[in-house]
Amino acid sequence: MAKTKVGIINVTGYTGVELARLLFQHPQVELASVTGRSAAGQRLGEAFPHLAGIDLTIEAELGDVELVFSAMPHKESAREVIPLLEQGIKVVDISADFRLKDASEYERWYGFSHPAPQLLAQAVYGLTELYRSKVSSAQLVANPGCYPTGAILALAPAAKANLLQPNIIIDSKSGVSGAGRTLNLSTHFSEANEDTAAYALEGHRHLPEIVQELKRLCPEQPPSVTFVPHLIPMTRGILTTCYAPLVSGKIATGKKGETELKQLYLDFYKNEPFVRVVSSPPHTKHTSGNNLCLVYPTIDHRTGRLIVISCLDNLIKGAGGQAIQNMNLMLGLPETTGLQALSVFP
């Protein structure tokens, strides 16, 4: 059977680089074309020596492909994606440009008017654990943000079961690669090393995405979410800790409640190949280089509050790996194809 030809728009960012690495090892697709304006004309192995085994030149324009990953920044990605959709090409968009269903949210959070608001209804939010059947038949998949992936997967079982009171706090800590390759003083080694800092306290761009999906899971009790991200001095990984008051009487007290909660999570994710409910708080290193999200739910009995910790690699399950997971479904392939690598440790 002929392999499906796929392409990457903007291979020169961290997510584009990870996509190229993962797709090179994929048994059912051929990485046929990659673009990157800043490196156009270079061999991929010249720009990124660790990708020297991939025999491709970085082009200014995309070649002949059947499915495209757009790793462009927000606003610019939509402009690239719209013509591809008109040609009937399938697209996994890794930017935020098609994640939100309310077009007005783009002006508020991203500072631009959406060029094709009619496509927002067509786009499928690519968190496969929640939208698998829709992803399978989609032409356009909006790959979730890295922070929302960890937060939503942490809270989804409890939200779906209506266990949560509306006041939810999400505390996330991310490695520096989440900021991308663009030079920035805050991610300069001398600034970020041996330092940890909160940012975007006035509201992070991933907040509306988190709220949107939690509302879908629990429409009867719309959440009020406080989300605070932090930059920590490591290359990759996200650790998210979620806190929410539990609805009284919905779950048992004491150890029985903890057992019930864990079983709820185990049942919710029992058939999910890339979400693992673990028996102790996970570490970011446990997910480095793989497509897993590790989830640890528990209860603070003193306060009656749910605490859920999740870990993932922001460049894999939080970006490129999840994009390939979506691609597999869109192409009718087993969801795990090309994504079964174990984590890299230490």
C-alpha cells in the first residue's frame, strides 16, 4: 500500500522539528515536503544536524501532499490553512487559529479578527480522548495547546461526572521550549537558568480554550477558572496541578472516596493508549520524549478539595505527537502508529 504524502509548514520551529523526527519513523506516511522561510534552500540536515537522515530540502512553498501540519504562529497559520482546505487537503493546525468556537475570542486573546469564522464550526478540537469519532472524519483538526491538554485531561473525568464546584484553580509549570525558538530575553539562559517565575497572571491565551472544553464537559455547572502558568528552568515538560472543591455528597469521604475517585479515572481512560492513571504523583521526566499524559487524582480531605496532577511532554503529547495521533485517525490508521516510543530517562 502506498504511503500517504504529508507535509509540514514551518518545520524550523521546535514543534516542526519534532514532527519531522516522528514522521520520519512513521511506517505508513512519507514526509514529502517541508517549508521554512528562514531556512529555505537548506537541506533539513544542514539546518538541524540531528535530522540528517531525512533527505529533504526546506522549501519556501509546500509541494504535492495529501495532509499538512501547519506549525505557523497564530494568525499566520489561518492564512496558510484556508487555501489548503479549499483544495480538499486535510490539515492538522498546531496553532490556536481554529481551537476556539467563538470568533470574538480571537480579538480578545490573540489580537486579530479571524479571517474565516465559518471554519470554526467545521474544525474539530483535536483532543482525541474526547473527540475521537469527530477527528476520524475531519478535514480540519485544531491541535490543542500544550497547557490545555494537561489541564483538560486532568479534570475531564471529574467534570463529566459533575463532581466539581465551579471554582477551579489550575497551576502549570512548563519547560522553556514551550516559548518556541524565537529569541526572547525571558528565555535567555542567564535569565531562565536557576529561576522560576509565574507569568500571564492577567490571563493566558490558553485560558479560553480550557474554559471552552470544561464547559462542554459540564454544561450544568459552568466553571470559573483561575489559570497561572510558570516558566521553570528545564527544556521540555509540563506539570499541571488542578484544584477544585468537590460537590458535597457526590463521593464518599476518607479512603473510600479516594478509591472511588481513582476508579472513576481508571474507567474514564481505560481504553486510552496515551493517558495513564498512575498510583503516585508523576514526574515530567516520566513523559520526556513520548506521547503519554500521566494523571494522578487524589482528595485533600481537610478541605474537601480534588487535587489532580498531570504530566506530559509539551512538544510531544502537547504538540507534535498529539498532531500525529490526530493524523492517524484522519487517515484511518491505528491511533498509536509511530507513537509507541518509551520515554527518555534520565
